[in-house]
Amino acid sequence: MYTPPHFKPDRAASLSFAEARGFGTLCAWDGLRPIASALPFYLSYADDGTPRAALHLARHNPLIKLADGAANWLLAINGADAYVSPDWYVSPDQVPTWLYQSVHLTGPVRRLSDDELAVQIDTLSATFEGRLLPKKPWTSAKMTTARLEAMKKGIVGLVMTVEDIEGSFKLNQHKSEVDYASVANALGAQTEPGAGMIARLMRDTRPQAFADQSDKSERSVP
């Protein structure tokens, strides 16, 4: 991943983003072409702190046969993104750009045992059901034994040992405060959901750029 220094989050921020998002695109090379699948995952950590991304695929997914525990795979996690018009800057001579958040996790992937898969199924569902509180969480215990076993036979669990973490949070951090605030305000006025999310991220990342606006607004009140 190409990441200029001013867009590069630290390791903790990258992992926090990946964990909160919980959905990405898993990519591997079969010797002739790249193969990819979009899927949910969750992170866990080994005793030494090494991150591990746990997930599962349909048994007939061509990625399965590539999980040899040796070759490095890529798990790409993307967040909100939005187009920025040059007209939204205060300063002249700007160019169109795109703001976004993205993290790449890289490492070898191995297959899980049946016992490990059972734990993964419950942990993965608990991870996302927990976001729906106060709804009572769904668990695999609600399934009949026959249906649960049939489901397990149709999937294969995988785990990536994350050896490399790369992130790019491109939120116009290199721009002046007046240009930064102007773009964020313009994005916040758009109806596209991604634009609104990027605008909120920009405000959270650099609140001082908007504090100046508030001060000026208060001073202008008669």
C-alpha cells in the first residue's frame, strides 16, 4: 500500500479500524491470477500479541485449496470514501481527489480444525450480534443439531496470522485548516452516506479547524 506519511495511521489505529469494520476482501494468488472473496471476520491475538484474523468460506470457494499456511494473503478492509471537488477549497489551483480509510492485513492463512471452526462460528456471530443490542443475541444453539452440522460441512474455517499491517486514512490532513474545514463542510452537505461519514471523521480528526469557525461565528453575533 502506498501511504504518504501524513495519511499513515499507527499500528493500534489500523487494527482498531479493522476490528471495528469487521468486513473485508480476502485475496490470494493461485499461480495464474488473483482470487478474492468479500467476507466478515474478527480479530484475536496470540499470547505474544500477534493479530489473527478469523473467517470462513464456502467449502467450494477456490481460495480454500490455497490455504497452505505458508503463502502470504491479503485482507483489504475499506471504510467510508468520498469524492472531493476542487471547487470546495478556499485556496486556488486545487485538483479533484478522493478521501477514504483503508487497512491491509497480510500474512499466511491456514485451515481450522472442526473444533476451531465451531468456536469461530459462535465468536463471529457474537461479535456482530453484540452490535444489535438490546436485541437478544442470536446463537448457534438456536439451530437444530442437524441443521448446524449441515452448515458446518458446507464451510471451511480459516485464520490469517497477521505479519504486516498497512493503513491509509486519507482525510486531507496535509491541507490548511481553512481548506480542511471548507471541504469537510461541503462533504457534510452532500446526501451520499459516504460523504457524511468522511465529514464526521474529518471533524473528529482535526476539531481545531472547526473551533476557529465557531469563534468567528460567535464574534459576528450582534
